[in-house]
Amino acid sequence: MHPNAEIVAKALLDLGAAGAIVELPDSARTAQAAAEQLGCEVGAIANSLVFDADGSPLLVMTSGAHRVDTVKVAALVGAAKVRRASPEFVREATGQPIGGVAPVGHPEPIRTLVDIWLERYDEVWAAGGHPHTVFPTSYGELLRITGGAPAEVE
């Protein structure tokens, strides 16, 4: 298993998460690619998107069926501006590459919003720290393990 996935697996274990890391045969850098490999709806993929909110990292766990409305998210978190983070910013904040960012296993906790749309699914899949890894979880568990706030982000 990739070292990033091992860090995420340990974090999941430490947090008492139910799911285990699954290694995929192909990269799942997009929600569509992950859904195709897992045989689930794209909406059941919990995308981990890192944004730059006035210079601070903000993790938005959104349904793969949605696009994040950065103006709405900025208002929710009280930021003047929220914009997509650069690959370097993402790696610095999470220790993980874009396309594989997990909701946990970061060097420091990151403020997190969790898309309320994910509550529609009994099981959702999140990245496991590397583009070839994912893990099953639930909306409630995502809120708990990330310390995130439920939000309408689209």
C-alpha cells in the first residue's frame, strides 16, 4: 500500500472508522472514474476538494454529482474569497496529491464542510490518500471523523 494510504488507514483506525482502504486497479482522480470502478452512482463519491479560503485551507467533502459554489461556501465560512487551491497548496495542507486527498490523515486538522447531499446514500466512498485508494464510509461517519460541518455547497 502507498505510504499516504497507510497514513490514512492508521487515521481511520485511530478514529474508529468502520471502512478499510481499498486499492483500485486504475486511478480514480475523478468521481466518475471512481464510481465506474466501484459500480456505484457518481453522487455516492465523496470528493475531497481543498480550497484556499483567505489563505487558509478549507476541505469541502462534496458529492461527486455536484460542483462547489465558492461564493456560497465563502459566505458559509466567513471568508472574503474562496478559490480552488493549487496542487502545491493542497499537498502542503494535506500531505496528499490532488485526486487522492482523503478526508483524514493530514499533518494538521483542516476546517471541513460536508455536503448534505451525501446523506442520501447509505454508503459513500472517499479517497484514501492516493489516486488508487478509496474507503467506504457514511455521511454521519464523515462528519464525525473530520469534525466537519454539514453544509449545502452547490
